[in-house]
Amino acid sequence: MRIGFVGLGRMGANMVRRLIRDGHEVVAYNRTPEKTKEIEGEGAIAAFSIEELVSKLDKPRAVWIMVPAGDATEAQIAELMEHLEPGDTIIDGGNTNFHDDQRRHGELAGKGVNYVDAGTSGGIWGLQVGYCLMVGGDEGAVKPLEPIFTTLAPRGGYLHVGGPGAGHYVKMVHNGIEYGLMQAYAEGFEIMHASSYQLDLAAISELWMQGSVVRSWLLELAGRAFRANGQDLAHLQGYVEDSGEGRWTVQEAIDHDVPAPVITLSLLTRFRSRQADSYGAKVLAALRNEFGGHAVKTE
């Protein structure tokens, strides 16, 4: 089928490549024309404006947006709505907050345009192994798009999980779980790195991939990272960003009175990683010195 695709970053461009490889026609647009020209050279149909992209699609049109969540996605939807017509569909594949999905669905439905939220996991490896797709929206809007979803996903890697917002809701919780898994691996490897044994962490990662109950793709990637960077990871800074989903997962847990200590502490540990010198730790040191005369280190 023919689909429009907006956003040709590392993930978006590879999704377009996977679609082309399976015989779909993709009309591709990116804010910077260089990326559009690059993907045109690989078989995409180039568009250098949203108006041109829409003009090159068959009715009813479907346009996939793969740009950063928030203002960028809002602006892209607003521009698309200047050209789309009733019966057309917008698919948001970014990491959008599910509350925004619910609002957009209502707004677009009032204009006759379908809105589908597609939680997408797979990162830079998706071209090779496929993308796990968690899709939300009305059945009538989702069903016609399944040829696209089944191409992007590996076998068994696509599911229509529920109504508007459900796709990004499931993806949000997925990413919250990812925070906890990554933190557990990080702590375990740090313990081994600090031990008196001369342990080969890459070899241990690969060992644990063979039948262990802790085997996972993240563990496989840990082994790759140790092989590529050396197990001291000396050239990396321990500064860890978050893209929002962990925060939203914690807030959802609070809203529903669900205890989620592992995910919450994993998120807070990321915050701590961004502090060169923690003010809170300074307060702790000062208090220990005041009540017990414990030694402190000074600059």
C-alpha cells in the first residue's frame, strides 16, 4: 500500500527502508531536505512539503508521523490537518503521552479524520529485526493499516491493544519496565566490576544469554557494549537522560495507588546521574558531621 511518512531520523528512516523492502510505496518528507533526497535514492517517493506529500497519496490517505513527542508532533498534526480530508488517517509513532492521544482522537474525529497511536519499540535495530508495535485506536481505523504494521513488525510483534491512547499507554509501561531492567543490570555489573575477581563482563554477559533466567536483548546489548568500549567504559560519562515515559509510568502508578518502587527508584537514579555533585549528599555529610563529628571531605 502507499503511505506518507513524516520524520526521517535514525528510527524513521529505517522504518521507511523496511516498508520499501517489502514492496510498499512510501511518500517521505523530512524538515531537512537532505534526508528526503537520501531516502529517495533508496526507493522512496520524495516530498519537500506537507502539501506535496498529501497530494501524492491515494484517498483515503494515511500518514505516519515519526517526530519527537510534544510540540513537534502537535505542529506536524496541525499542518497535516490543513490538507487532509474526512476519511484520512494520521498515525503517531512517537513516544506521545496517552492523554494527548485521547484529546487528539476527539479533536480529529470531529473533523472526520482518524487518529491511530502506534507505540513503537526497536530502536536502531528495527530495520534488521523488526519493530514491536503496540497500536491503539478505533478498529475501523486500525484494520486497513495492518499491512503496514505487519511489515514493520516481526512475526507476532504487532498487536491492536485497545482504543485511542492504548498503544502509547502500553508503550509507556513497557518503557517503565525497561528502566527497571536496565537499572538492575547496571547495578549487578557494577558489583562485579568492583569485586576482587578479574571478571570478564562481556564474557559473563554472553554466558548469561545461554539458558539463564536473566537472559534478554538488553543483556545481549550489554555484552556488545563491553566488547566495543572496554568493560571500564572509560570514555563514557554516567549521565542518563529520560524521554518522559518513565515519569508518566510513575505518575500513573501514583494515580492508581499501585506500588512501583523499582521503576520509581530507577527513574530517580537517572536524575542523580545528571548531578556532578549532589546538594542532597552535601547536606547528609554536613548532618553526619554535626551530630557525630564524622569526617567530611572538602574541596
